[in-house]
Amino acid sequence: MTRTRGLLVAAAVVQLAVFGFWFAARLAVWHRDGWTGVVWVPKLEAPPVLAEMTGAVLAVAPGSPAEAAGMRPGDVVLTIDGVPSSASDALRVLARDRRRGDRIVVDALTRDEARTFEMVLESPLDRLSSVLGLTASFAVGVAFLGAGARGVWRHPGSRSAKVLHLLCATGATLFLLRAASRLDVPDLRGIEPLGLGLPVVVAGSVYAVVILLAHNLLLHFFLVFPAPRPVVSRWPSLFRWVHSAPFVPLAALALAAGSLSSLGHPSGLRAWSVGSLAITAAALAGLIAGAFRSGWKATVRERPFLVQALVIAPMGLAGPLAPHLPEAVVAVAAAVVLLIAGLALVVVPLTYSALAFGAWYKSWRETRGEDRRRLLRPIWAIVIAAVPLIVAPLLQATLRQGVLVETSRLAGELVQVLVPFALAAAVSWFEDPCRAAPDASSSALHSPTTGDPT
């Protein structure tokens, strides 16, 4: 038990140290470089129907130099310090040379006329709202780590406490990453257009993985807390499906993108083809062999990785097949894959949240007295934490800026700490050896062979 405590707490300390160092480094860079607070899309050659969208300003941060200069969403950037908005390489050099205190001149097309906006690069840390937002994100991440470490420290042998620790560590990663990349994704310096640079790709990929993982662990938690649901004992490989299935669309997208990137490199293209065919054949052979031994249904249930490999591996053939297919077919196929991957980031979290709530509700119905009240508190915490996340975007869409919008954003960050501490308190209650034994009316909850089948 002592070793388990030490390992989990050490992991939390390492996680905090890594993100703390990254956060401090990014603060120094943001303060040195300064920002304009505007986000705009690159100016590209496009069909007439899309021409007006390229170069357009997507967002202007409240209180930023760009807002003070009069820029608004919908303005179209033409030049920055005389550099055309379509000259991405020249803009990259310009961004590298400019520092806090330098003057920037932006020629843009507004709704009414062509205008010139002059602004000075300022440190975002000079704004109280920026400092409070950054501090709140980092503090909430630390609170998540603390809640998870506290639960596993008090109950090192508890399965629920260990899953909660992983859930809190995942939530901490989300908030700490948000703090460390708050001004990088999207790039609020405003000199370069919004693009898919390395920071954006890395942060976006980590965000996607962490969001999916958090919902996986939330479902996992409510399947084993306050006692394992009967389905857990009936389906031993359940958690393999729970934790792997949401990543199938993202893995397929990554494999297809990697295969397409090998076009023009014959050796790389052959490697992708051979590897994809080998994985597909191995997965199919494994499933067929398992079907002969225990039947198709049991094989699919108990071997999720083979099923998923059979779905993902053929995507590696996208590169070899693309040159031999009509462009329209390739475009449609790419759009479908992107659509599926995008929907996965929306549908999977919603589905897993609904399943987690269903598992909690069944457990709640089977409890009585103080146990029922204790089990209700985490759900209230989740509901309370969700309200500001809904209200803040509505206020922003209505008011666009102002103290009320900034306050709602800050409240939406800080109120998230209710969730991990409410879950940790519930785990402590049900794991307390001094707690009175459940009465007969709630005994079904603690018997894996009786009660509701799910």
C-alpha cells in the first residue's frame, strides 16, 4: 500500500513539475513577444464563394491592442507592416522580429471601407483578466491533482480511488495544458494567420486525446463506484472496449494522413502498404481462429483490439490507392474520414457521459438513507460546474465583451474544482470502514449477482 501511495503521488508531482516549467516558460515568451489579440485566417487563392472568407478576422480578444485600435471580427486583413496577408513566409519572419513595444500597422477591409489600424504589441500579462484566467486554469489543474492524490492516499487499496486518481490526473492535464497554451492556440499575437503549426497540432491532438480519455475514465469510475455493476463481472473485457473504442476514428485518421504524407517517397509508400496489409491479415487471422474456438460473438466481445485493428489498418492503404482513384472519390473519402473523426469528438463524449449517468442512476436507485444523499452530491457538483460553461458562451454571444463576460469565464474555470472534491468525498464515505453497513434495501448494490443487470 505504501508503495502504491508513493508511486501515484510521485506521478502527480512529476506531472505538476512538467506543466509548471512549461507554464513558466510560456509566460516568459508571451511577456517578451507581446500580442495584438487578433486571430485571422490566412489569405489564400479560393473559389469566389469562399474568397471573402480568406484573410478574415475570426476573433478579437477583449481589452487587447487590436480591440483598442478598432478591429472587429469580419474585417479582412490585407497587409501587416506592408507585408501582404498571403505571404506566409514573410509574415513568419516579421513575427520573429517583432517584440513587445513595437508598433504594428494593419491595413484591412472593414464592412464599410479600407482602414489602417495602428497598434503596439503589449504583454498580455498587463491585463488583469488575462492573469486571472491563466492563474485560474493552473490553480484548477493543481486542485484536480490534489483531490486525486488525496483520495488514493487515504484509500490506497480502493479500486474506485485509483480510477478517480486517474480521472483527476486527466482533468488536471486538460486545465494545465489550457493554461500553458492559452495564448498559443489560437495564436493571439495576430501577426501570423491561424494555421496548423507544430504548437497547434500538438496541443490540439493532446486536447482531443485527453477529452476522450476523461470521458472514458468517468464511465469507468461510475461502473465500479460505489460498487462494481453486475455487467463488470459478466463481461471481463468490458473496460478494454471502454478505453479503446473512442480512439478508433482518431487512429484511422492519423494512419490515413501518415500514408498520404508518404506520397512521393516510394520506399515509405511500400512500407505503409506492407505494414497495413500485414496488420490487417494478422487481425483477420486472429478473429477467424478465435471464432473457430469460441464463436464469432464471444471472439468479438473478448478481443476488441483485433476488431479495431481490422478497422484501422486498411486506412494505411490510402496513400497507395489515392493516385489510382478519381480526384472526386479521394475528396469525398477524405471528407468522410474527417467528418467521422470530428463527430467522434462530439458524439463519444456525449455518449459516454450518458452511459456514466445511467450507471450512476442505477447505483443511486439501489441505495437508501445517507448513502443515497452522499451519492447524489457528485452529480450536483457536475451540474453546478456545467452551468457556467453554458452561460459564458451565451453571454459572450450577446454582450461580446465586458466585465460580466470576463467574470463568467473566470467563474466557469474556478467552479470546476467542485467536481473532483465531490467525487473524492463520496469515495471516502463509501470506503470508510466505520461506515454503517448498508441495510437490506440497498444490499443489491453490493451483490454482483443480483439487482439490475447493468
